[in-house]
Amino acid sequence: MNSSPPLPATGAVARLSRHAQVLSGQLQALSATLFAPTSRKALRSFSSGEVARFLGVSDGYLRQLSLDGLGPSPALSSGGRRSYTPAQLGELRAFLAQSRPREALDFLPRRRAGDKLQVVAVANFKGGSAKTTTALYLSQFLALEGYRVLALDLDPQASLSSMFGYQPEFDIGEGETLYGAIRYDEARRPMREVVRPTYFEGVSIVPGNLELMEFEHHTPRAMVERSLRGADLFFRRVAGAIAEVEADFDVVVVDCPPQLGYLTMGALNAATALLVTIHPQMVDVASMSQFLLMTSDVMAVIEEAGGRLDYDFIRYVVTRHDPNDVPETQIVALLRNLFGEDVLGATVWKSTAIANAGLTKQSLYELDKGAVGRAAYERALDSVNGANQEILNLVKKVWGR
């Protein structure tokens, strides 16, 4: 048993501060090593087979286009394999939409006039439910399918921002998170100024960091000191910020904080759809029960205050699922029995491929297949794509597609 005296308060603070600085420095050094020389991530090229799947055409058709000198010219390996950069994937979409006008919407599936912007909130306050991973993969999947995506990181831990190549302590300055666009004082800035590009073609991001906690701290004071009405009410500010850039995007994916605070209430009010992530373990299911009870109470309060919570769909996303684990399979069956079609048909499998990709701040879409076993890669990617395709189908249904 450790008999040393406890650290005085100031000593504990100093130690934690020193640990934070040391760890941040190490993370920055690791980022520079992984993504040298610029310390910025870059998206890999895609094989012609991958591009064909994204576009919904055959690999042979792309090969013929290349031979005929039509569309962007792919890179050729020494073995004759063709690959396209992310930018060329966009060029191919534009070329096919123009050359096959009857199928233009398949190749450039943007929102049309009258289509409502989809704001998909991903929420749960239980750690380990893969909330951020779900938001990451959904954002990237939608971009690869040709949609303009805004990833909105409302989690002060900023894991989603890190996955998109922004280190919160070093790359995100004061007023550069969503807080900058929803704060209550004269330092508030336009939403367009806090939207950043990412290395992932088709995805922009509003990054997060600890500054987001300022909204939680300042909102109670603002409610007491100011006569806030209409759009100035705290739970409407997130929706108001998103509305400023609505014309630039088709889908907004929101990674909610892991607690039901003011930011989460703002996200719930702004959302047109809600995804609740769930790991099929009894402790997680019990936690989700509490989450649902608290969320429903919060929603009732928002509605009583004049908020509008009219979701196009609510779905439970089963994550980190081992289909060979009998107790987990039973829990999934229980969820389907209780919630019916509100549980996505596809589950996202627990996979070393996903975990290994995350170690280097990458997703499976970014990872070279040779970095993990091909079979594990394909199984994991199929499960992720299956869940995301269901979500996309729900979005299309809202748009009447």
C-alpha cells in the first residue's frame, strides 16, 4: 500500500498540467512522423475497382473510358493497374453526369431545390459505443458517394477533428470551433469562418476542442442576464449557425458531446435525424436505457420552450458487434424485437482492421489494403458500408428519391 502523503492541490494541478503538455508534444511529434513532411494527412488514390463501386458502373466500363481517352486519365502501375485520385473521382462524376444526362442524379446526387438539408446527429453518452467512429465513417462514405458533407464536431475531446487531421491543442485557435459562431458576445463570428476543408475530398469540418465547454459555462449566465428570444435561445443557436452554410452542403453529420448539456440540446434541436450508437453488451444496453430516458426528458423541455423536434428518422446503430458471440447476438435480437425497424438491419462488426486503422488516425477508406489482412479488411468494410448505405437510403427516401 502506498503510504506517501497526498499531493497538495497546487501540486496535483501542476503535475496534470505537465503531463498534458508532455503528451500533447508527443502527439504532435507522432503526427509529424506519420504525415511528414507537412504534418497533414492526404487521402490515398483508389483502384479502378473501388472507383467503379463508388460510381455504380463496371470496372470494364472505366477501362474502356481510359482506352478511349475519355474522362480523367488514371495512373498506371507497372503491372497495368489503374488508380484515380480523389479529385479525379469527382471529375469522373461530372463527366458521367454530362455524358449520361438521364443518369446524372446517380453520378452527382446533390440536393435539389426543395430537398431539405439533412442534419444527422450521432449521440450516446456511454463511452466505447463508437459514436465518433460512426460519425467519421458516415461522413466519409457520403462524400465518396458524391455528397457535400459538413462534419460538425461538438465533442470537446475533439476525436473527430483529430481523425480529420486537426490536432485540437495546436491547430484550433480561439473562436475557431462552433462556439465561435454561437457565443453570446460581440466576438461571435459568421459560421462560414469556422468551416474548414479537410484532406478528404467532399468533407468539410467545424472542428472542436475544449473551447466548446465555454458554451456550457456561459449559457446559464446568458439566460439570467439577457432577455433571449427566438433564434437567440440557446437551443436554437446550433440550427441558426448551420442555416448560414446550408446552401453549401447536402448532409451535416454531428458528433454530439458525451453528455446531455446545452450543446447536445442544440444539436438535437437542429437535427433532422438521430442515430443512437449501441454496443451489444448488457451494461451498454442498461446505459442506453438511461440515455433514452434523459434524452426524452430533455426533448420534452425543448418542445415546451418552443423548440421543434420533428425527426425524419431515428435509428439505433449496433457497433463493435461480434457476430460469433452468442450473448451479443441475443442482445441484438432483443433490440430488434423491442424496436423493430428502428434498429439498422446491418451491424458494424468488431474488427482489428478498424482498430488498427484508428491507431494511425485513419479509416478503412484511407488505409491501404496491404496494411491489414485482405479478408479482415473486406469484412469490416462491408459491414461499415452496409450500415451507411441504409442511412443513405433513409436520406434518399426523405428527398423522395
